[in-house]
Amino acid sequence: MIGKRIVRWLPLERIGFYLSILCAIHCLSLPIFLFFAPYIVSTFAFNEVVEWSLVISSFLMATILLYKDFKKHRQFQPLLLLGAAVFSKFVEILLGTRSINWVFGLLLGIFVALAYWYNYKHKSTCRCKVA
């Protein structure tokens, strides 16, 4: 009973969408803060623990939710966009250049947010039987 109320208050799709937006904003703000305030680099907002926490939580939630909806609706676009996000993170890791990591982080956040958006658009217009 309480669990159902919490799900209504905080839909997982919204949380996942906002996590990916937060990730994109975080990655976009990094070069701005690096330029204007170099001492901020060592703060909490830009350490690797925060970065990996955002990435892992965003990927896990997106994978669970989008795959669950894929099984119901058979729309492949959101999973392709999630795959593009994962690919951009792998390219970032392989290149290992810290100066352009924000570009890949921004791409990651945008791809995951677009995956949620396409998934939401389809779910809101789908006439299929939802179990």
C-alpha cells in the first residue's frame, strides 16, 4: 500500500530523466567553472565519485526502465539511444584525455534524456494492452 503511493509520487521515469539531465548539466558546467573559478575543480561537485555515481545510477535506472518498457511496447529507439550513451562513455574511457571529458559526459546525459523522452512519448500514445 505505501509502496504504491511512493511510486505515484516519484515515478521512476521522471527520476531517471532528471538524473540524466543533471548529468548533462554537470558535464556542461565543468568547463565553465574551470574557466571562471579554477579553485572549484577540487570541490565536491567535480570529483570522480560524484561523476561515477551519476553515470552508474543513470545507466542502471535507464536500463531497467527502458528494457521493461521495451518488453511491453517493442519500441527499439530508446534502447538505441541508451546504447549510444554507453558507447560515448566507453569512448571517453578509451581516449582518457581529461580536457574533453565534458563533451562525452554531455553526450551521455543528452542520449539518456532523449531515450527517456522517446520512451515517454511512445508510452503516452500507445494503445497496446499493458499488463
